[in-house]
Amino acid sequence: MKVLSHFESKGNIELLSQATLGVFASQKTPTDIYPSAKQLFLSLCRIPLSLSGGWQAPLEKQLLQLAYPEMTASILYYSAKDLARITLSDHLNTLDMFGKLLLISAESKTPRATQSDVDKRDALLFTQTDKILFLHIEHGGRLEKYYNQLLDKDFPVFILDHQLNQKFFSRGSVVINNDNCDSLLT
């Protein structure tokens, strides 16, 4: 069950009522992972769920560009900045016009996002997301900390089936690929 903390939003608020999957990739995700991640993302776009994230890491940005108005899935875009300071790209405007986008912020009022704003954004995302998918985790980084914390809380965690992620396969997350991505709905 989703806990709806205090936040501001712009777009199709009904998207929060769908099953949600948070999507995370490390800033330094090796390019070897990109093809597998893109293929999985396109498969996820055909599933009735909301794909949520901050969409800031290079791989996350590329995946967001693959989202299309006719897809079954929708996009929840969590911002660490004040929504009034965000200018939507043509691509995001199109998703918004088709009701496939919801922008969400934990109401930051700073001109530039601070680490505190990023932490609030991520905390809000975790309270509003049913499951989390890690496409790649950089050893010793923020995402590894999230990965371990979520598993410690028995939160449903998935990780992309790729040899570069093998060190995370045995901790209790579900290894996900195109063949079993429908399991995200159960």
C-alpha cells in the first residue's frame, strides 16, 4: 500500500493509483549494460504500471527518451527541484498531453537541488513506489546503500539480469529480464 506523503504534482495524478516500479541506475553505469536495460525498459513500457524515477543518471535519461505516448505504462518523474522551476522538453510535453506523465516534487524551494532535496525526493519516491528495479549499482555508492536498506525492510527489489550485476544476485533481490518482466505485476 502506498503512503502518500506531502508533495506537489503536475500532470495526471491518477497515475499514482497504478502499480509502480521505481527505476534506478548508477551515474557510472557501464555502457555494456545499456542494450539490455533498453530492451527491458521497452518491455516494461508494454505493462500497465507507472515507471517512476528521478531520471537523472545517463542511462535513466536515455530510457526516459524511449517512453512513447501510445505505451501502456506511464511515467512518474520525481524531481528534487521545485516544479515551478522545471521546463518540460517537447518529449515530456507530449507524454503529458497523452496523460502518460506525472511530475512529483517533495516541495523543494531552492533554486538548485541540494543533497537534502535529492534525499527528500528519493524518500518520497520510496513511499509511493511498490517495487524497485536497479539496472546497475555502483559498488559503494548511494544506490548500493538503498539496495541494502530496501532488502533489509523486505521491500520487493529487482535487479537487471546482466553479468555486471552478478554480485547483487544472491542478496534476495529478484533477477529480472525480458522473459520474466511480467512477474512485476504479481
